[in-house]
Amino acid sequence: MLNVKTRHHLLQRIFWNPVGARFARAFIRFSRKFDVVVRNYSLNGETNGERWLLTLMDPAPTVIDVGFHDGASTAEMLKARPQGKVIGFDPSRFAAGRYAADFAQESRVTFVNQGLAAEPGELEFHDYENMCNSLAPRKELPGEVPTTYKVPITTLDTWCAENGVDHVNLMKIDAEGYDLYVLEGAKALLEAQKIDMFMFEFASGWTASKRFLWEVDEYFAPLPYKLYHLFNGFLTPLTYNVERDSCTTRYAMYVGVSDQRMARGDIPVRDYGL
């Protein structure tokens, strides 16, 4: 049996040469595809389970779309549940324009041209005129110079209390790294389990806001929710480890489900250890 040192030196001789390097690159490409397709470290809404999650909504749900952007997610929500209503939040000028052009006559959609965070107030918004618009400057976008402007900020707890929203069936959060701030501003709703399910995107925007997945894990530890990694057709329990906190190489969609909603027994949960 070869010892560790010998095995390492052998592998180095095999792969640290032109022929071995070509094989290594092919293996790395396969490994990346395996992570995206099988382990579901993917943001492809057509295949990663985002569409499937919409089928778990009640027949006439109240849905919150945080990060309305061009309204694509809102359109999918209404397609899945025509009797539902969607409340979209987005502080950007672009989102306001798209709402006015495409949804202003849609009675099922309410648009709020404000940002959501843990505290109300006013923040600087960085508008890259693409899907990376953010309340934090994006350092991983070299050469991109955003337009910046002040935007009003509220909390979900405050807005729902002021507007009579007492129950949310599903909340989708795509706040480009501000997702945890949004959840922190919904503490009262979460403590009362008034949000059945929420879904958030864990991707490179989190580096800009300097937040981590371990903070999500700790935030929800005392709350009546369980966290899951979204798959296409089922959820798998989220067991935190530091490798999952690589939001630039292992971006994924994560889901929180209230204990009351999970008790209904219609959400498949599988733990494949992926």
C-alpha cells in the first residue's frame, strides 16, 4: 500500500505534464457540470427546481417577489397560480419602468419601488443596468461602472403591517446579496410563521454585501423554520459546512419552510448527501 507522500508524488508526475494536464482539464470540466446538473449548484430556473417550487403554492396565494427586476419571476408565479396575487419589491428605476410597461394594468400585481432590508431608511443603489443591480457595489464586475442614486428602504414587517398582509404563501428573494437583510427585516412575520416558504439566491452578490451562509444558518436556528437546498422535485436538508459558503463557485437556491407548512406533508424531502 502506497503511503500519502508516494501517492501524491505519483499523481503529480501523471498530471503535471502536457498530456496529463489535458486530461485534468477535461476532468475539471466534467466535475463542474456534475456540480451544476447533479448536485444542483445552479441558478437555472428552468431546471433547478424553481418552477417546481411554485407548484407547492396554495390555489390563490399571496406571493412576494423581492428583486422584481423585469417581472419574469412574477409572470411565472401568475402562470403557475392564475388566482394568486404578487407583491413585487425593487428600488431600481429599470424595474419601475418594466412594471409600468408590462404590469400596470394587471390587477393581480402590486409593485413597490422600494428596497427591503433589516432597517428602514435610505441607501445608495448601484444600478448596473443588468441583473446585478444591488444595494452593494459589485467588486467582481471589473469595468462595470454603475449609475448610483439614493433609494427608500423599508422592512417587510413594516410594509406588511401597514398594508394588511397577514400571510405570505411564498417569498422569492433575489436581492443580489442583500437576501439575509431582507429576512432580518421580516423577523416578526417569521416568528409567527406567517411566511410559509421562502427561496433565496446564494451567488456572487453575497461577497459584495459581506454576508455568509453560516449567518443564515445561525439566524434561523431559533426560528420555527428548516432550511433546504432546492432540487428539481424535492428539497434536501441544508447541513452547513464551510464549502457551501463559496458563493462564487457553488451558487445555489436555498429554501426555508415553516414547521406549520412542512407539517402538511406534501413537500418531498430527500437526503442524498449531495
